[in-house]
Amino acid sequence: MALIVIGMFVLMVVSVRHDSATFDEVEYIGAGFGCITHRAYWLSPERPPVAKSLAALSAKLIVGPHLPTENLVWRRISRASGGSSWSGAVSGERLGELLLYESGNDADRIVFWARAPTMLLAAGFAVVLFFWTRLNFGTNTALLTTLLFAFSPTVLAHARLATYDLCGSFAFFAGICTYLHFLRRPTWLNIVLCGIVYGGALLMRFSTVLLGPLYVLMLFLWVATSPDHSDGLRSVAGFGIKTLMIGVVAIVLTWTVYGCLVWDFPFVWRARAVPMTFPVDLVKTGRSFFKQELIGINMALLARPVTRPLGEALSGLVMEAQRSSMSSVSYFWGTTSTTGARLYLPVLYLCKETLPFHLMTLMALLLGVRGRVWWFLSHRDVPLLDRLRQSIHANFVEFSALVFVLVYGMLALRSHLNTGIRHMLPMFPFIYLLVARQLTRQSWRIQVITIGLAVWLVIGTINASPYFLSYYNWLGGGISDGWKIAV
């Protein structure tokens, strides 16, 4: 395991050393510096403050860049954070450009050290993935799962960058794992632990709000398939109340963090600030009763000092949801579109994941279907519904992983934001887990083939360095011609 994680970290550091900042990183770093210097989280309110603040803090402590306090843009941020009204749009992107390229700073060093927390998180993610998988399925499955994660060109491409993608993936994984632990042992300690993880996930990526509905779905599946819960309604009520308490803990944590940012910001100022005109516009143009009610609740929360931190967080969530539902200009298979394409993500997944992994997936799928069919046929004396319940409960971790992949995948396919395979990144650890679990429980012949494919995967990924972001497999035309599909 140590060799796998070290290899992953070395590939990330070596491949990213001389890469310039991506478009998203400029905004990410600028918003982060605004947040840690002036609590100006509103520079990109649709992104929670934790991840971008850690990136900026890393660069500030190690590089110590000159902060352009004499610049008009910086003075506007300072005045606004002090409660004064101001005119003119200030964005995280503009602040990032000013800090990196217009203030005499070493942009390469700032960007590299802003990326460092994400790379460390990725290495830590691999370690957590290994130990959690070993706890549930054994060492062999854990090793293969970690290897698939650590040497995925897609994971490596985004784990090196100062963006929210890897952070969101880790937040989803941690949220699902802690709730599975809670279902097995619904103690007060696990309620608090799961609530803290859920709250931390929300503070890293607003899309993790999806964990709430997933918790409810997992709760019903757990109770419905468990032989220990004869009184289904009582069990659902008991788990439901405890799950609600998990949500309360998450809300308290979110309120606390946002409260530290906005405790002295008057609502009059917030109403004048550029970001807060966005929810007002949504009220005017909202197409559904639900959207109108949500924005109304949001504005009511903002109007009261005690609830203002939650209002600010909800503002960001609303803006993130609106952004996800909007279209963006994208290039796909020779055409430029603003409406998105349903085949965009499936084609990118097929072309940007490695061929040996696709072969592993095909093997795992065929062997898994064969195994399930054989198990059902060999237990024909048991009623079909009981067989289904037994199968799900005995393999509840795998089933939960499959449910997450299906639910998140369907939501990703509905989005019009065709801006890269990174939107599928939260699914990847669970897909790797499902494939590894199926292959490592097979005969020694299958395992020998799996080892051969794993070696092929590792060698191919190393050869692809440092071009992980532009990586395409042979089906996609390779690194040199993959741009013809999507960029």
C-alpha cells in the first residue's frame, strides 16, 4: 500500500511542477486569498470556503506573496468586507489574475503550493480507501482498489490541481462510509461523527447535499433487508430520528463556520453586494413554486442575524444548483454546443479511463452476473423476495456503492454542464471498489489475469505522465488525437 501511495504522490508532483494555472485555478486561488485575508467568501459564494481557504493558506504561509493592497480591486474588497457599499464587480478570477500575474509575484510557486493541499488530500484519500476497504473486504481487494484509484489518469489529472473536484469526491466517499458505519452501530458517538463528516462535506462542496437523500434511501434499504428489524415502522422511525440528528449536527457545523465569516456583516451591505443580486434575480425568473419558496426562505434567513450564516450557505447552494442547471459552451465530437450532449460523459468515460481497467470491468460484470444467477438458482427453496433481501443485506456495502454510482450517474447525465469527466469523479472510488471486490473473490486463474491487467495499467499510466489531463486511451485516439472528441 505504501508503495502505491508513494508512487501516486510522486506522479502528481513530478507531472504538475511546470504546469501553468488552469482557468478554474485562477479563480480558486483568488477567492481563497480573499477569504483568508478579508473573509470575502462572497467572491465565489457558490463554492464553500474550506477547500479554497486551505489552498490559499498553504501558498501564503510558504510563498508569502505580495498582496496588492494598493490596487483598486483589493481596496474594493477591503471596503466591502468592512461593511461599506461599493460599486464595480469584483470576482475571484479577477483577484487571482491580479495576485498571480500583476503584482510581481512568482506565479509558478504560488500555484504549486496552492495545489499542495489537494495533492496531500489525494494521497490521504488513497490511504483511507485502502484501510476502509481492507476492513470490509480484506487486503487483496483493498490493494487492487487503491491501485486502480492511485493510477487512474483521470484521478491523477484532477488530484494535482487546486480545484474542488478531488475535494468533492473525498467528501462523498467519507459521507457514505460514515453513514454505513452508523447503520451498523447507531450510537450517539457515530451520530455526531457522521454529522461532522456530513457538515464537513457541505463545507467542501455544496453538491454533497445529495448525501441527505442518499442517507434516507440507504436507511430504508437497510431496514427493509435486515432480518433483525421485524417491526419495520418502528425501526424506520428510530433510524429516521437519528438520521435527522445527523443533519442537525451538520447544520450546526455549517452555521458555526459561516458564522465566523459573516458575524459582523450587516444585511444592508449584503443586499448591495454583487453576489446577492443573483438570488433576487432567481425570485423574478423562477419557473417553479419550489424555487420561489426556496429563495423566499433564503432571503428570510439572511434578514436575521442569528440565521444569516445559514442564509449565506443556502445562497451558495442555490447558486450552485442554478449553475448546474445552466448550459455552457462545450466542444464534443467536432461540434460546439450550449445545450450539452447526453453521450458526452459516457463517451469520455469510455475514452479517458484505461483499457486494462475497462477489461477488468467487463470481467467483473460478467463474473458478477454469473455468480448472482448461480446463487439465486441454488437457493430456489427460499422465496424470491427473501432471497433478494438476503442478498442485498449480506452485500450491503457493495449494494450501497452501486446505488450511489447509479443515482449520481443519472444526475450527472441530466446536467447540461459538459465541462469534463471531472463531474463523474465522485463515482470513481466506488466503481473501483465494485470491480476489485468482484475480481479478487474469483479463482486463481482470474486473479492472475487481473494482476497482468493491473501491471499493464500501471505501466501505461506512468508512460502517460505528465499528460494526465489530456489523456485518452487507444479508443479515444490517444493523447495526441483525443482533443478531437472533447477538450
